[in-house]
Amino acid sequence: MDAPALVELPTSDQALAWVEQRTAAGIARAREVVEHLRATEQPDAMEALRAWDEVALALSNVGALSSLLTNVHPAESVRTACEQAEVAVDKYVTELRQDRALYDVFSGLDPAGLDLVAARLLDKTVEDFRRAGVDRDERSRSRLADINKRLVEIDQEFSRNIRDDVRVVRVAPDRLAGMPQDWLEEHPVGEDGLVGITSDYPDTVPALMFIADRGVRCEVVQGFLDRGYPQNEPLLKEMFDLRHELAGLVGFDDWASYDAAAKMIGSGPAIPEFIDKIAAAAEGPMRRDLALLLERVRLDLPDATAVSRADSSFYEEQVRKENHDVDSQTVRTYFGFDKVRQGLLEVTGRLFGLRYEPVPDAVVWHEDVTVYDVHRTGDSTGDSTGDSTGDRIGRIYLDLHPREGKYKHAAQFTIANGVEGRQLPEGALVCNFNRGLMEHDHVVTLFHEFGHLVHHVLGGAVPWTRFSGVATEWDFVEAPSQMLEEWAWDAEILRSFATNSAGEPIPVELVDRMRAADDFGKGYLARQQMFYAAISYYFHTERPEDLTARMLELQAEYSPWEHVPQTHFFANFGHLGGYSSAYYTYMWSLVIAKDLFSAFDPDDLFDPVVAGRYRDRVLAPGGTRDAADLVADFLGRPYTFDAYAAWLAR
């Protein structure tokens, strides 16, 4: 049997025509299979599921790559064509899931004789039809189709507005005291005699951490928090209303209840209960650390009554230096980007039994992108035992630096879902890191996001498209990535790639102090996460007329920070699109991640037995089992809140 093929991406001059042809061909293939399924009298269960999976594979191949190129391709015409492809796929998926004849086929299938995974697929397929409103009247189904189409358009416009709204603060060079020298060298003085600080992360993060001039920090945070406003406010209101209407049409009280029914949490009302549980657990640690932070602020600003967003990162850095002897500008000298990227590959290769082979001749959408074929080595020690092609299990693309028109955050995008014997998994990591030295926080972020990419590849050898890769419940998908962050904190692991310009590895004592300093503030950071989760939940369930006013109320209840006047954070809270009412999932996943990590020996994070069991029982199954069952299979028990609570309290 021939090895499954990889996606052959187009060159820049071919991209537009290639996207249009690929979209048309993929949807046509799906229609062909559907028509054959409709024409088959009384198909057996496995035959019908195979046909349905072929439809899913054809449509995912169009939709996944379109989603990526919408966010990364340099040509606006290609991005627009990909947005149109996403709309076309979503429209057809809605049409299929509201097809009563197809529903009757699948709901009438006899599951006897199906294996457990195939039976799970049948259950999920029937559930998808019902959640799409297939059993509603024709008028309702038509309205649902219109709603779904408009929601895709809104989400695209919402994301585009955030991506394209880059704010720039221009200041005199003498107001940049405190900024790293390499940053200053990369930001020359313009013809106007000023230096520009953009709202992109590689500018905003160090500016808020290091610039001593408070006025500059205030300008930077103002622009950063106001991106996407006012253009995104009416889009969000329309989004919330349409989602609420959709939920009602299929029998749910509100969108959060509809969305939560397919997640681990199970019900909408359980979301605010979880938010308040975390907020209560974080209350003591938050107040303790905020008092220390405010005490430090008052040394410079004696009249301060609270810590502002313009001051929080700067004074956290002062506390790290003064209380923990951790200077982030010294720390970052150990984290050159190229060394970090290579270290990441070596660490994850050793942990999961993988080898990454560069593919220098691969066609990419931008010259910044690097490509690697992923190979299994047969164990989790990283020692290669196979040849360079026969053990290939997937391909990854790393697009890690900012540029105009590119997605502004950090995320893993699917290029192709892996299906056993049919198609290898391919994915892209899209981030916005400095080309030179990195803050350690960004190193942690890189490990986190790479965790999604590894999950996508390792989970890409399952028999069904629906369960490929990161296909577990949405409130679990962050847990494996959050756990992988721990490998970016281990001193011996860091010393394997974190070296300064003299080649000296980062001192163990410095890493120990970094960990102690990182513990500072985790209580108020948890509360800030609950503020985001509350925005996500209550904006969907209440659909407030005045978004700013409701944001201020929730900020006062949950956030450690006071509101920055004349800013509208919700307008650039991109997770209101994809995560909708479920931003709580980051913290839900973290609770599980802390419990998963408890199974590893902190003195031997590469233990091949534990690492191999984790790889094979949690990551490799993809979505073939419920997440709670995957975790219990690995831990030997159900997950608990205990490890998270102990971490938060220490």
C-alpha cells in the first residue's frame, strides 16, 4: 500500500486559483458521496459510516486549510477566497445536518456488530443532526441555515477587525528607557524623530514590562485594549442575539446551555458555578499578592489606591527583581529564538518518541515558515530506530513571527486531519514572537501551543475523521498543552538549550528563582481569567444592551485590575468568536492539567514508561473516547481538583 500523501501547497502566484479549485473539488466530492448514500437502499451501519466519514474528510480538507490561510496568507485576495470557502463549507454542512432523509438513514441504522469507536461515531452523528435542528419544522430549519451562514460571516469580520486594527504609539527615543537593547536596535528612529510601538505582542509585552515612563505605558495599554472598537461592538451584539436564537430553535434555554451540552461540564448553569469556585479559591492568594504589588507601586506613586493595567506588568517585574532577584532582561539573554525552537523540538522529540526532519524545499505561504516531517522512533526516548521516510506520521509548519495581515495571537491550525491509512495529519503553529531574544513567558507559550500541534499529529492515526487529532471535548483540549508548559520550567531541561551569547547554560539557581517569582501573582491572574470567563458567559446569556457597562460590572466583581478609561476590551476579545460562552475551559483544563502532571516524577520528566503511557492513552486516541475516560485511564482514577488547589495555595 502506498504511503498516505501530504498536501501540496501552492506557490504564491498559484494560490488564488488553487484555493478556488480545491474548494470546488472538495465540496463536489462530498456531494457525490452524499448522493450515493441517499441512493443506497438500507445501507448497513459500517457502510453508511464510511460514506459519511468520506464526506467529513472532503469538507475538513477544504475548511481547515481555508481557516489557516485566511489568517496567515500575505495576499488579501487569497485570504478573501479562503473566507468564502469557509462560508461555503459551513453552509453545506448545515444543509447536510438538516437533511431529514439523511437523519432517517443514520437514526435507523442497527449498531449491532459495530466496534466501540464506530458505535460512538454513530451516536455522535445522530447527535449532530439533532443539534442542527433536523427534527424541527421547515421554517425553523431554514432560519437555522441563515443564522449559521451569518454567524460565520460575523466571526470572520470580527477576527479581521482585530487582526487589521494595529495601533501605534510614537514616542521620543529618550522615553524608552528600560527597553531591551535588541528591541531598540530593531526599532530605529523614524523620519519624524520618533519610535513606533505597535499593539502587536512583540512590542506591547516588553513595553509594558520594561518602559519606565508611565505615560508611555498608559498610551500603549490604551491602544492595546481598545483594538477593534467601535466596529466590533455591533457585530458582537448581533452574534449574541443570533446564537441565542439558534439555541432556542433547537430546544435550549440559551446559547451557553446549548454549547455546554456537548462539553465535559455538561450544562450551562454549571459554568458560573465553576467560575465562582475558582474565584473563591483564588481570593486569598490574589489579595496577598496584590497587597505586595500595591506596596511596591506606592514607593513610586504614594497616592495609588489600586494597581492599574498600565502598571501591573512593570511592577511585577520590579517585584521579581527586588524580591526574587529575577531580572527578565537578564533571563531573556538565555532564550535566543533559534535555540529555543530547536530545544523545543529536541525536548518534545525525546518526550514523545518523535524525530523532526526539516523539509527545506517544502512550498510555504511565507518565507518565515519552517517545515518538518514528523517521524516515530518506536519509543519515547528520542533515539531514532527507523529510516527517514517509512516512519513518517505527519508534517508540521511553524509560522512564528509577526507580519502585516497575519493572525495576532498564538494558535494551532489544522491543515489536514489524519485518518489511518488514508491521510497523514498536518498542522501549523501560528505565533508572533521576536526574531531575536524571547521573554521566558513566550518560551512557555511556545511550548503550550506546540502541545496542540503534537496532540494533532499523535492523534492523527485514528480510523475516523470525526475523532482525529484534538477532537476531544472542547473544555479538555487545553489540558495537554498546559501540562507541556511544565517542561519549559525544568532547570535541567532549560539548560539543554537555554544558553547566553557566551554559550553558558542558564544557572539552576536562576531557574529556581524564576519559578518562585512566577508563583507570585497566580491568584490574581486566575481571577483575571475568571473575568474573561464571566464576560464570555454572561454576554451570551444576558445579551446586555450596554456591553461596556456590563463589562465594568464584571470587571469590578472578578478582575484584580481597574478599568482603563476609554477602552473596550471585549471588542478585541477574539475568543468570543471560537470559544463563545466557554472561555471557562482554559481554567477547567488547567485543573485537569495539574492532575495529569502529578503522575510524572519531577526528577525524571522523561521517564519513558510514564511519557509513553501518557502519549498512548491521552494523546494518541484523539476523540475516540470521552476525555474523562482518557484521563482516568492514564491516572488510574478520575481526575480531581486537589492538585490544582494545592498549586494555587502554595
